[in-house]
Amino acid sequence: MTKTNSASRAAKSTNHSIRIPLSNINVDRKTDFCHRNEEALDAKALKLLAESLVYEGQHTPMTVYDSGHKNRNGDKLYILIGGFRRYHALQSAIKQQLDSDRIHPDMAVDAVEVIQGTEQDHDEFRKDLLLRSVTENEQRKNFTTEEKLEIVKSFREEDVPDPRAASAMSISETQYGRFVSVVAYPWLHRFVVGNSIGMTDAAELIKAADKSKCVEEFKEDLTQWVNEHLPMIERERRELAKINKNLSGSAEHVKKFIDRNLVKHWITLIENQKRFDGEVRFKFGIVID
């Protein structure tokens, strides 16, 4: 009989439902369980969610764990690990006094408390919390590429096994490996976050460079290429400003100059241990109406 691969439970922590005052939940940035960019948690981005919570109430519990501390009244204080958009949306509603009779700091909210397993040490519990924080938030609203890169960086720092990490992010191990390959090189990570090169293209190129043992040469050539194209973006921006128009979306990023043909060309050069030769010509322009 052929043995088939099957997943088995890796988390050793347990959980149960609780109902606690909103004010007893802390958002502790030091624990790094929030994987959202600040822009995703501002009042403007959460406007619709805040209104929904006012109109319809809380349908999905937040996820917390016992901080080990208590407030002045002797009540437990919890650390938030899941439901950051809901938490910040409620805080926004409170600040705007959208429904101060029901939405206020001491309002009772539904939560799931994650509890350390009886045979689980602190480091393993920390991994459970980290993985759960990613899984729950990814299911509610997909993470951006920048957020995913930071999550992968956290997973690597905590030595989270790749299969479990990929599962938490709802991606394949192959896709997860691409993120790992980019995170392994901080300079390439910065280029991807800065929209100088796409995530998939960066992963393919660094894989080729690593295989050909010419990562430093690739870093130098890509850096030079990006620096040569940044002024092009600025020139386009100035030209459009003359007719009261602005660059927007992908048009304002250097990676717009990179297409599949250029990536293939670079990979060929890397595989043959040649430097970027600049022979590929780029077509770009401004449409004026």
C-alpha cells in the first residue's frame, strides 16, 4: 500500500471563548503580532468596517492571550494576536463617538483566549501565537506583498518550519520559498518593498544568481539599473505636472520598466556569469490628452 502524506496537528496550545472589556485588551507592538502596515489600520481605511461594527455589532471574536498582568481592579489584561482591524475599527468608532452608548472603552467584546499547552515551553507557545496571528488575519483580509515579506522574516527568526509557515499564510511551499529567498537578502527585500522590482522577478533572479555564485555582481548590476531608472520616473512626473497630471499606480514605480523579456535576458546573463550589458532597450513614454 502506498503511504500518502497527511497533515497532523502541530499547535500544542488550546483555546476557549471569553467575553471581556475592550479596555482589557492591549496592542503590544513589542510582541509583533500585528502584521498590517500602519496605513491599513488608520481611520480612513477602516471607515466601512467601523460603520459595520456600529450597525451590525461584532460577529467575529478577537483572539488574545493572557499577558500575565492585571489592571487596578485585579482583572486580567490580554495581548491581542488576531482581529487588529476589528480592534482599531472599534477604537476609531469610539474616537468619533459613532455610538457612545454601545461603543465605548469598557464595552464587552467576544474573544478567544489561546492558552499555553501543559507540555509546551515558552518558545513553542510563542510560535503557536505567531502562526495563529498570521492565519487569522490572512483569512480576514489578504496581506500585501510588503506585509508577507515581514511575516516571512518573523517566521525565519523564530525558526518556524516551512510547511507550517506556508500553511499559515495560505500559500504553497514553493511560493513561500520565493519569499524566503528574497528575505534572505535585505537589499533585495528593500528593492521589492520599494517597488523597484516585482516579488516573483526578484525571487527568480536571486535564485539564478545564487546558483551561479554571483550574488554580489547581481546586487551591483541591479542597484545600478535601478539608480539609472529612478530619474526617468522623476522626469515623467515633472512632464505630467506641466499639464496638471500626476503619476499614479504602477506608473510611478521603477518596476514598470521590467518585463518578462528583460528578466529572461538577465537570467541568461547571470547563468553565463556575465554582467548586465545594457543592450536591452526600454520603451516608455507619456500619453498626453
